[in-house]
Amino acid sequence: VHVVESGGGLVQAGDFLRLSCICNGRTFTDYAVAWFRQAPGQEREFVAAINWRGSMSSYRDSVKGRFAISRDNARNTVYLQMNNLNPEDTALYYCALTSTTAWPAPILPNRYVYWGQGTRVTVSS
């Protein structure tokens, strides 16, 4: 599976960004998809996940109410709408796929089998 993220950039606190993740090479609906992020010197952390149908989603506490994950299975694409960004959101954001059908989706990176190269988000204060 080829996974490509896009949409990152440099923004100011309070701004918004929309990340996209396009996946090719396998049946997209076989996978739940998650966004992770990794700040410099920090471990990679779970941000949000969405099930194969797009009917269920989960978030880390610090982004609840600000971020929204969605998917368009016709376009093999997952989105992460990020509103009211703050400097603590600065990180390299990764998209990852898991064939695990259990819900809620796993939050550990080692449960995900396909990863993109990441898109960088920088939020200035």
C-alpha cells in the first residue's frame, strides 16, 4: 500500500489546516485509518482514527472538539480537519493503516502496517 500525506504547513495559533491521506494499492475499505504525530524529541502519538466505513472515530483527549477525521472511500482518502491549532500541535503528522477490526482502533503505532512519510505542521504562537 502506498500512503501519501499532504496539507501540512506553517500557521499561526488559532488557524486551521486540513490534512489529506491518499492510499493506493489495496482495498481501501479493508483498513481502519489513523493519524499519528511526532514532535521533535518525542515519541510518536496517536491523534485520531476512523473505521473502514467512516461510521466511528476516536481521538486523543487533547484534540477532541478541535480535530475531525473523515474518509471518502470512493477517493481512497482520509482527512484530518484541524481547527484552533496551538503550538503544542506542532509535529510531523503521519497517516497509518491497520487491518484490525476491533474498535476502538489501536493507539499503538506497532498495530499499524502501512505508513506514509508524513506531512509537517508547524504552529507559531
